[in-house]
Amino acid sequence: MRLVQAIALGLSGLAMSSVSLASVEKAETATSAAALESYIVKFGETGVLHYAGDVPGMRATRPQANGLRKLDAKSPASIAYRDYLRQIRETVVSSLVCKSQLS
């Protein structure tokens, strides 16, 4: 009988510790999730499909501007404009990261 009581007491303590552990893990996860926030950043630049050549030195990628029916995503102009957009995105993201580290 004492063995049964000891086992029952041990199991109840084990169950309590797992509940406490689960609560701690949930609290840590909630804290981590609160620290990570998602944002949507909308850029003012036109996408490759609609770019009409507004940036000096960059040719239009818009199909109609080139006499095409479909976008040529592999054209030198498209690649150059995508690289230009990537550079803008990286600049903005790095400035946001720097600002968040200062806060």
C-alpha cells in the first residue's frame, strides 16, 4: 500500500513539474513572439513589369515600351532594374535594422 502511495505521490509531482515546465515554455515563447514583429513595407518604385524607364540610365522593362507582348525577365534591362530594386530594398532594411538596434 505504501508503495502505491509513493508511486502515486511521485507521479503527481512529476505531472505538476511538467505542467510548470510547460507554463514556463509557453511564457518564454510568448515573450520571444512579442519581440518579433512583422511589418509590411511598401516601396514607391514601380515593379519590373510596369517600369517605364523613369530612372536616368536605366532602360524601360515594360513590355509595351519594348514592343513586346510579355515581359522579358531575362533581358539586360530587367536584370539591371531588379538589381536596382534589390539595392534599394537592402538599404532600407539595413537602416531599419540599425534603428531597431538603437531602440
